Amino acid sequence: MWHWFAELDPNLQTAITVIVVATMTNVACALLGCFLVLRRMSLLGDALAHAVLPGLVIAFVFTGTLSLPAMFLGAVAIGVLTALLTEGLHRQAGVSEDASLGVVFTSLFALGVILIKRYGQDVDLDPDCVLNGMLEMVDDNVWQIGGFEVPRALVTILPVLILNLLFVVVFWKELLLGSFDPALATAMGFRAGLLHYTLMCLVALTTVAAFEQVGSILVVAMLIVPAATAHLCSDRLHIMLWLAAGFGALSALVGYAAALIFDVNTAGAMAVSSGIFYGAALFFSPRYGWVSRWLHQAALRLRIIAEDILGMIYRAEEWAAGRRLQPAEVFRGLGGGVWVRVVLSWLAWRDMIRRQPEGLELSPAGRLWAAAVVRSHRLWESYLVRHLGLPDDHVHEPAMRVEHYIEAPLQEQLAGALGAELLDPHGRPIPQLPAESESPNKDERQDQP
Amino acid sequence: MISYSTLLVLATTTLLGAIAGVLGSFAVLRGRALVGDLLAHAALPGLCVGFLLVGRRELGAMLLGAVIAGVAAVTLMTFIARNRRTKEDAALGIVLSVFFAAGIVLLSVIQNLPTGGAKAGMEAYLYGQAAGINRTDLLVIATIAALALLVLLLFRKEFQLVTFDPEFARVQGWPVMALDLGILGLITLVTMAGLPAVGVILMAALLVIPPAAARFWTDRIGRMLLTAAIVGGGSGILGTLISAGILPIRWPGEESVASELPTGPTIILCGSAIFLLSVLFAPHRGLAAKAIQLAILRTRIAADHLLRTLYELGEQDGALDQGRSWQAIRRARRWSGAELIIAAFWARIQGWISFSGNLPRLTPQGIQQAETLVRSHRLWELYLIDRAGIAPDHVDRDADAVEHWLTGELVSALEVPLREKGEVLKAPGEVPQSPHPTMAEERKPEGGDA
């Protein structure tokens, strides 16, 4: 079944192998990265990526080879050691969390560098590889498995990917709870510590497996960046995991293409493209992006202007029956500006207000909206005076702000708290919404004050 | 014996360690210990751009590029963290790794240039190349150190305030932002100047390890800065001397002196060793000091318990200074093996008990001490029963823990309401009756009769 692959152009074969290996690496990293980001342990990922160096060298010194089991064993040992040391320094000796992390990983890294120099001639650990990764040379190092030439990188990363997937599936419930409410998880009897150390071991394993392909710092990028991107785009854990894996895979593809086109380092290009995705999400994510936040705020601002216009017309009509405001009066009343003009046109277009020769008039739909706004304004004023004891002349300003945010249920609550009160502190009627009366009999009530 | 070049390296690393220690202290105290890590990694693209723009290895341009990249990285991190969805730790990780990746991409661009040959510079950047230090490097670092010291001296009070209570400083009208940026700027300068000598990770280490070690020795910022400078400078001296072979060390199990140890990592490991010693042996905060304090406390508490047990046993037959058998003591209270021995030893040293034959008995001093304790214990119990409405058989355990901490003043205060009632306590200073059967009574072999 692999014949088609063997018949391909060798360059294309290399390309496919590199992309497959890189995608697997990125997905394996991104899955764990989600939990690092959610549990605010991103920097532990950074620390582990540096700290595995001495683990690798020691594993080599003891076993004499850089075989996979030895490497993985060294990684797990150093992963647990890093986690234990940082936690011990933090809990027992009272060193702040970030400082203990900084002390531990730099010390371990220094130890690793010295050990490399000591055993440098024997260990096949090229500093350049530590940094850059050897993604381009993935084809050079192949294993014969069942008559096929399988790149060593694939054999390294595949079990780790499967392990990470299993971890997520098997511990799904614990991870979900532990990531969002660790206190509850502990109270319910989940072994938070066990989960923590399992996660640390897996990060160390993944780091070592990814290390050869993408280099140590770029592992950090692949761990944190796609996960943080996904975190910007979703509130649900399972969607976040899918997205993170997707961003990881996409970075691999885009990065490889960029590296080919511009003739630059592949792993670096992948990390940079993941950074670009993050930047895009930072601006354009539907919920948490700067742009969408700005749009929400703009929409809110426009709605406030619209409601102020409607309220103004409503009050003018109420003040003297049949009084119609001129558009110019509305501009002056709201301080002018191009947005007032825009909103006014929009309201006319939506048939909320009608331009009559004698002035602006509310349509039935516009009157309903305006009544709701004025109702919440006056309910709030009455509430402030009755229940908080504010003087009459101090309640208009806060009510002007709050009126846009009081929705129907809150209005009912306020009305309930006020009893049968129909007048606001200034003696004007509180409009009823159509559930009670379709068109309140304004003219009669206005005679009262 | 020491060559000129070694002397140069020695001076540079010592100065670098000292000034990084001082500046790093501010970062560590503000909870930004890893900012050095960020700056050191983020420098790479700046160095590359500096190189690409000038077209050759020119220290000034590359340093400038690195400083700009560092400032950009810190700004970007702050901007990202303001989104609030991405937390600070992730923001730091993202900026660090993406900047570094950009640097690697730029490096591969440089390597593809016809001039090429940036590879050697690369390794120096990663691990540091102390041997390459020349007079210019020393001058640059000395200038930055002098500048930093000047700024710190001028704004000592302001930096101190911003470090410990930024909110208060803001309310008082100090330009917190500008002061923060000032420190960050100085840290950036030192980091970039130190990179060629000790490398990325090790530069980050110089900004964290000496302050973290110094924190163990003092609570005062002036002394902490001085200690951090000494630790940083000391690591620099030790590391350089060891790696130059002047202070010979051996690999375990080998005869020959370890040679050609890389300078940067050696300096860091010296710093780590000093840090480890600080964690273990610093007064007050060190683990050994804490363990000793805990042991002393446990001993004193155990001795208190022994006195009270002897007193309560004495209350039953009215002979307080009678010798008591060990069996009776063990029956009256649950003791762990060594606890009783240590308690007896401590009480004997204090002169609270003496031994008649082999049996411990209270001395007059001991009786006085025991009376105070028993009084505290019972007054607390009575207070809990009276005021907190706790059942008499539930107060013993609580009083058992509290009795050691009640001061004379507090005991008098506890006494007043009880004396006013006049039921349990008739005269000041009297030892009241226990509101429940004491442990000595309960566990008598004949069975309690209270």
C-alpha cells in the first residue's frame, strides 16, 4: 500500500515526511499546551524545555547510546525533578514561584551545558540541533521496520502523540475539573498532585521527542502558542483542544511553505507562523479579540445614542402633548457629532421615528422602545429615592447611565420593590409596557403634577 | 600567574554578576523574576537585524538592535496581558518563543548571505564565550554599571516604594510607570551587554539566582541589594577562577583536574551552589534554621505537657512534689517515644523537675511554672464553656494547643469575668478546678470518679 509513496518524486517524499512529522509534533505539543495555559503553568513548559538537556546527557552517559527508551527515561526523571524542586523551593523555602522556576531551570541547563562539554566528543548532541532542530534532515536518519524505511523522527513522535491523546481521553473528567476549579477537584477527592506530575512527565516526554525535530525553544512555542490561540477563540475545553491541534497543524503547513519560499529555517518559520496566528486571534477572535471587543463597544455606544434620542422625543411629547422636536434640537440636546446624525438616519430607516413637517415623531415601534427606556430610567430614579434615600435632584444623572442596562426582568423586580407607584420622584408617570396596557392614557395622567 | 586576558574576564564577569544581582533584585521583588529570560531570548532577532542592517559584526549596532527588540518584547507582553484572556505567564512564553523563533529565521537568512559566517556568533550567543571578552566589553559593562548605580542612588526612595507598594506609590502621585520602565531599561541594558560573555540562559540566571539567594539573608532592601551584588560578583569570581583552572576541581572518580569548563555555566553553578547554601543555612529563613526553630518549639511544648501532667497527677493525692512513675505519666497522656525523653531532658535543664531515684518530681520552681500553665489551660477552658458555649468535654483539646501561647496579660483578662461571677474563682492567681475530669483522673487504673 506504500507503493504510491515510493514512486513519488524524492523531493515530494521529503516534503510529505517533514510535514507529517511536524504536524504530529505540533499536535502532541498543542494538546498538552492547552492544560499548561489553562492551569497557568506555561512557564513550567518553558523551564522543562531547557531542563531536559542534562537529563539527556545523563541518560547518554549511563546507557552509552541515545536510544529512545534511555532518552525518555532521562526526560521523565528530569521532568519530575524540575517539578519537585520548584514546588519544594516555593512551598518549603518560601521562594516566589517564578523565581524558583528561574533558579531551577537555569541551574539545570548550566549543568547540562557543562556535561555536554565534558562528554561532548561522545554525545551526538549538537548545540545547533538543540537550538534549530533538524527538521530538514528528517530523511537522513531512517530505521528499517518491516522492510520499510521509516524516519526515526516518526518513530519518536508517534508513541508520544498516542500517549498524549490517551492521557486526554482517559483523564478527561479530571482534567476538565482540575483546569477550571482545582479547589473543587481536590474537595471531590481527585488526586490533583498525581495529575500534576503526570502532566509534567508527559510535557518532558513530548519536549524530548519534539526537541530533535524543532529545537528546544521552539518546543516552547509549539506548547504555548497554539493553545493560547485556541484559548482566545473558545470557552469550551473540547473545542479548545481541537482548535489548538488545528492551529498546530496549520502552523506546520504554513511554516513549511514559508521556509521553502524564503529559504529559511523550517522550525523557526513554523513557530513564527504560529505567532502570527496568535496575533490574528488577538485582534479578530469573535469573543476576546480587540476588534470584536471594539465593535461591541461601538455597537453599545450607538445603541445608547439611539435610546437617548428616542427618550428625548418621548419626553418632549409627554411634556407638552403634540410637541414635536426638530432634528436640530436633538443634535443640540445630545451634544452634536456625526454619530448622532448617523443614528438618527438609522432610526428613520428602521421606521422608529418619522420625519414630519412639524418635527420628529415616534412610530408605534419607536414609542414602545422609548417607553421601555423611559420606564427603566424612572423606575431607577424612584428606587434610588425610595430605597436608598437619595435626594430628588441627585437621581437623574445615575439613571441616565443605568437606563440602558436595565432589562425586562430587572424592571419587573424594581417595579415589584416599588409597589403600585406610578409616578417618578419628579412627579412624571412611569410608562407601563404593553403587557398591561397597549397605549397608556397619557393625557389624563399628565394633568396630575 | 593570572594572565591579562583572564584578568579581563575576571573583572567583566564579577562586575556583570554584581550589577545583574542588584538590578535583578528589583525584578524578583516585583514578581517578574523571569523578565531576564524574556529579554535574553528576545534579543536574538534584534542582534540579527542589527547585523543585517550594518552588514558585519559591529557591537554598537547589534547592541542597539538587541535593546530595541528587548523593549519591544516587554511592551508586547504587557499589551497581550492586557487582553486578560491570555494570562501573564502565557504572554511571557508566547513573546519569548516567537521572538526567538523569529531570530532563528533571521539567522538562517544571515547564513544564506554570501558573506555568511554568523554561525560562530550564534553559539557565543547561546552559551556565551567568555574567552572572547575584550576591553570594549569591559568598558561597556562598566559604563552601564556606573549608570545603573547612579540612577539607583538618585531614586533610591522612589524605587524602594514602587517595589514594595506600587498601589500606594500610584496614589501618592509617583510616576510608577516611568520608574518601572527605568528599572526595566537598566535590566535590558545589562542583559544585552552580558549576552556575549555568558549567553542567553546564563544571563537570565544571573538576574534571578543572586537575588533569590540574597532574599534568604535579610528583610531589608539595602542589605538585600548588597548581598545580591556580593553573591553575583562572588559567583563571577569563583566561576571564572574555576574555569580558568586557577581553582582546580576534579570530576568525581578522576585523578586529573577538570579542564576547559565553560565559563558561563560554571559561574551559574557557583551561583546555584551559593543559593543552595542559602536555602539550607540562612538564619531565620533557611531550612535548617526553620527545622531548629520547630524542634525547639516542639520540645518546649512537650516539656509544658510534662509539667501539667505531673501537676494534675499531684492534684489527685495532694502531693505536688511527689516523684511519679513513668507508667503513671504514660498512662495520663499519649506520648510519642522520643517526646517524653526530650521533654524530661528539657524540663531538667530548666530546673523544673528533678529525679528522685529514677522518678521525675516537680521542683518548687517547676510547681510554679506548672501552676501558670494549668491556670492558663483551665481559664481558657472555662472561657470557652462560658462565652463560646462549648460543651465541657470538648474544650480540653483546644486548650491543650492554646495554653502555651497565653500571655500573663491575656490570662488576667480571662480571669476577670470568672472572678466577677465568684463561682469558680475566688481569689486572683488561684488555680481553678478543671471543668472536666483531667486526663490523669480518667486514665487511672481504678477508673475515674470525678
